[in-house]
Amino acid sequence: MALGNPILANIVMIGALCTIGELPVGRDAFRNVVARTLPAEKLDVNLQAYDEGGRILRRCS
């Protein structure tokens, strides 16, 4: 999946780390933080990046 912005790589990593339990942050908590801290138009792409991190790990395992 091409997210179109290399800065989202850190969000992909957060999603991956959350998927394997290394960061105790669920998707809902992540969504709430992003919704409070970033402009509304950035929410969807950040959630896509978070989800992509989990998908990448599932494909590799």
C-alpha cells in the first residue's frame, strides 16, 4: 500500500508494534489521540498507516 507520504512510516511502525503487543495502545486509543492532536483531514491517512503496520506483520508471519 502506498500511503504517499514517507512521514507516515512512523505510524506504520506504531501500528506494527501495537499489533505484536510491544506498545500497549489499541486502535481506538490511537484514533482518539490522532483525532485530538492532528487536523481532521489527517485522521484517515493515519489510521490507514496504523492498520498497514498490522497487515505487514500478518503477511510476514
